[in-house]
Amino acid sequence: MLLPKVSAILVLANRASAYPASNPYRVTFDSLLNANNGEGADAKSSPLLGGLTRDGVVSVTNIPSFKETKRALMSHLHACIMSIEGDSEEEGSVPTQRFQDGTIRRSFATSTLPDGVGPQPIKSLEEYEALSLRSKSESCHHFKSHLSSFRSAVDLATMQFAERLSSEMGASLPKPLLSTSNSAGHDYDDIKQIVEGGEHLEHFHSYQKGGRGQEATIDFHTDQGFFIAFTPGLIVTRDPSDEPLELSDGFFVQDSNGEKMSMEFTGEDDLVFMMGDGVNQFINNKLIDDHEGLHATPHALTLSVQEDDSAARVWYGRMVLPPSDAKMPNMDSTFGEARQFFVDSSSKGVGIPLGVGCYSPNMKAVISTSRNLDGDEGESSRCAEDELFCWFRCQKLEDWKLTADTCSGRKLGLQCVNPRGQVHPNGEGHGDYYPECTNSTHETHPVTDYPEIDQQDADVCTSELWEEFLDPENYDHEVELTVPNGTETMFFWSVVEDDTGTKKIKARLAFNNVFGFLAMGFADVMSEVHNGMNGGSVLLSMPGGNYSAVTGLDLSVDGSAATYKIHPKDTAFRHWMTPIETDETKTTMADFETTDCFTAMTFESDHINGQKFNVDGSDEMIWAGNSDDHFMGYHGRTHRARFTLDWNSGGARDYHDHEGDNHDHGDVEETNDDSTKSEMNDGSTKSGVGIYATFLLATMMHYMHAN
């Protein structure tokens, strides 16, 4: 529902002129969940579009359990930052910005990366906890204890917001909405996919202002990203207490009519979404009917001087960038290349326009990737002298037995390469990339795609043949694991007993595509990287052997299905390519079946690598498949997922359906018909595509070939 928007005249002591005060348009979290079946909407009928077309600002209220988590986290932010700054013997331990009005801003910076990589750590906080020899800050302990649940709630709300906006505007936008190069192998059809595929920059800011109360801290500007999700500013002190936090004022916006106003928030405003200039770059210029465009919101910030010197304004923001590999409209360059251009220009002293979520006057926070966000904003390079930017991160040369002088001493260049000796031009490539001394360059040895294997023949690989291949009759339960726009994937299983009375899982994973590899196993629930892939124990089937990262699988060698333990840090297959069990010692029976059309993996066991199936309860699982090549690499955004499976009831739920979350993300219930086929309950109507719908919100398994 659309809650009332209230305006009044408010005279502000810290502005040169008076602006009318206005509350944001508000929508409840639950209202974002009510699908409109893709029929589209307009500003008159949609509360969401009403706010985004007029002010470009919408507040989402009643996010489950969010108020308590937000308060607990933000009340300790400033105290934690000051503890790190006070305990550190080096300047710059916390990135700091000084504004002309006397405001000092201290920041934690991080990001959430696409393709299942997920939330990244806060570098300065991690370093403080790792290096501090004295007792750790109590505030940092409290802050970190709430950090994961806070970011998960923001992620869920952001994805739900994107899905709802995508649904309401879908009928008025073309497909694909953003394209990539042919080598990328995919496009971004709608808003939802753009948000999924982009990097999300996250900042926790603490502001303290000196004695000049009349000056603006940051003047009117429009962010360069797609949109930003932020929590309204709160006033906290150095010593957190149980007292209610006071909301900060001084946030101004300019609406679609050109009117400037003071945006007044209340305690019910959980998370605020505000549109950036990205809507003008790839939304408003592509509308195919008279649909009203979204408003990119100019905004400004003027902070007040607090009577308590220890008080600070704390704020959190998550900026959604367009995917790095997506082409800018009407240009050959990608958004990632454009950001790289601005990085290079900035490092050479070329001026960069103001913007980007009030993050930084020189715009570095948005144009560089998250891997160096916690560095000093005045640095002229993206990485330290003993690092190389490679696979979207600053890789330490010492990890590869190199120094800054190793290559020059050998009269070679330091490059970002893959095992095939190919050189990436800027390090912004997913894959098995690492620093190496070489005479090769990206011009002499450019990155090329893996050789593609023979694909399905649509005239031969019919739906009737697929139904025959599935072979569900021998199993008691089935669930569909298909991801949006992905290959149809089914999982069948029964709980059986052997002669000794030991309960086992007898299962079949069927993949409606050709055989690159197929894998399934336990997620490592203790792993904080790649969402359970690193450290996971899996069954992996492949069509050949004698694997080489240079040449791929040798198909003259028989294929196999065996148990593997994924490396706890390095995800490239070459780091964990040796099976845990040999043919002589294996206790998990697994096999594969493949045709020119389809692939399946079967197994029967009570464990994988000694980890027992919870046959009387549920387990957190991962699966992945590849139908493109024989290099045991990238499985694509649509061929993998993480989910929880109840072995007895036949129910499944996506990874975001955490215990303790009051919102129903869509459990999978077993139907009452004879097939006992599981399907998704979205809270109102049942979908016949299994867990297809909400896997879009799942944090999924990442690359098998990424270091």
C-alpha cells in the first residue's frame, strides 16, 4: 500500500533558504512480494512507481526483524571506527574525508559481488581484529556480530525491490535491456538481471561536523549508479546506550518538477531506495510506450553541529552498479571499461565530476572496484606496489613467489595471465587469473573462449525424449532445481536401507543439456566465501580424465563420478582435482549417464567424504553443471544454486530462507498427488516450476575456475 506523503514548510537554520519538508513515498516490504504477473503498471496504479517517478525516492517499511538489527549495528558503528583509529599507530587506518564545511567523515567500505561471490569483508575491520594485540573493542565486537544479518536483510530487500520494479516496468522495456559482447555468452534481459549482475558498493559512514553550521556538506548532485539503498542518518554517541537513536536532518532532494525539499524520515523508514543517473542511461531512454520515466534524484547534505562533541551522524548505503561486462547503450565500451577509464583519468590528475551516493568528491568509490575501496581515496594507484590487479582484486605478488622487481630484473613484464598463457588487459575478468612474469601481452596473447563442445540439436532433443530420460519412477521424491533462464534440472531421491539397516540416499540429478561436468554435494556452512562452495564436499562427474588447466579434459580417457573436497580458498579446479577416494577405496557409489542430449549423475550412499546425510532431517546442498566446454570451469549464472533439502518430506527451500527470518521466502511443499512433486509456495499461489522463482534471490555457488 502507498502510505501518505506529507509536506509542510520548515525553516532550516543551516540552509540559506527554506525548503518545504516532505516525507518519502512509502511501501511495505510485503507489498513488494505480491507479484503482478508481469502485466506492467504505471505511476497512478503503482505505489512503487508513484514514488520513483515523482521524487525518485521510495522508503520500504516493515522489513522483518530489520529495525532491531539496524539499531544494534549502527549504534556501535562510530564507536568501533574511533576505536580502530585510536588504537592504530598508523594514519589512514580508517579511510577519512574532510569536507569544506568542517565535516570529517570516517568510513568502512566493502561490497557485494555478483555471480554468487557475495558479500566481501570490511578490510580495515578485519585487519584491526587480526593485528591488534590489545583487547578488542567491545563496540567492534557488537558491530560485527550484527553485520552479517544486517547485510543479508539489505540484500534480500534490494533483490526484492529489483524484482518488483522489473515486473512492473517489464512490459514497457525491450529485451535484452543491456547487451554484452558475443564472447560473454549472455545478456541482461531486465532490471532484475541487471541488479543481479552488477557489483554493489557498500559504505558505512560516520560524520562529525565542526563549527561552521551554515555551509552545505555536499551540494546537489546525482549519483552515477543505477540506484542506491540506504538507511536514514542516525545520531549516535561514542558510548552506545539503549536510548532510542535520534534521526538526523539536513537531507535534501529535488523532485521531478524541479522543486527542492527537505526529506524528513521517521523510525518506520527501514531502507530507502533512491534512483541514480543509470535510469537515464538504460531505462528512460528505452521505454517503448508512454510509460513515465524514473526520476534520477539530485540530492544534497547539510549537517548540523552537535552539542555533544562525541556525537556523530551514522549512515549506510549500498550502490547498485550496472554489470561490468554490459555494453553502454549505443557504444562499444562496457560499463567496466568506462569505470576503468575514469580510474586511469583520476590517477593522472584529470578531474572527475562529483557524485556517487555522497561517497567521494573524486568519484573513486564508484569507478574502482570493491577490492581497493578501503584504501586512501587520495592514492594514485589501485593496488600497492607489491600487488597486481588481477581477477577483480589486488593479488599479493608474494603469494606467487614474485616481488615488484622480479619481472623487471628478468626483463619481462608483470601481467595478469591464465594457465593457457593468455593475458587479460585490465584484470577485470572472471577466471583462473594470476600474476606472472612474461613477454606476452594482451595483444599478442589475447584471452579467448574455451572451445565449445557440440550442443543439443533441438530437432533431436525433444521434450518427449527428456521425459523418458528423467526416469522418475524409481524414486519417492523429486524437486526442480532450474534457475531462471537456465537449463531444466531435476533431482530425484529416496531414503533407502541396506542389509545392515543403514539409511542411505539413493538419488539421480538430471540435467537437460550436454556433458561438460555435473556436480552436487554439501555446502560448507562455515565458509564465508563463495557461499558454501569453498571447503564443500561434492560428487563430481566429468566426461574425461587427465585434466590439464591448459588443454582441459582428455576425452580419450574414460569419464568418472567421484568424491572431491573443494579447496578452502582456491576455487580453480586445478587446486582440488585429485579425488578423495580411489576406485579401490571409495565408499560412495556414484555414476553418470550421458547422451548427445542429456546428462545425469546417480549415487547411493549415507555420506559424501565422511559427511553424513541427515536422512531424518535436512541438509544444505549445492549443485552446478556445465554444458559449454571440457575445461571444468565456469558453470554460468544459470547452472548453479545453493538450497536446503528435507530428505523425508521432499521439501526444499532456497538459501535465503534462513531460520529465524519472519518472512516466508517460499518454502517448497510436497504436493498431495501421486507424483509427490515439490513445488514453490510463494505465499499466495503455487508455481509449477519448483524452486525456480526464488532461486533468483539465492546467493549461489560461484566459479569452479576462479582463484
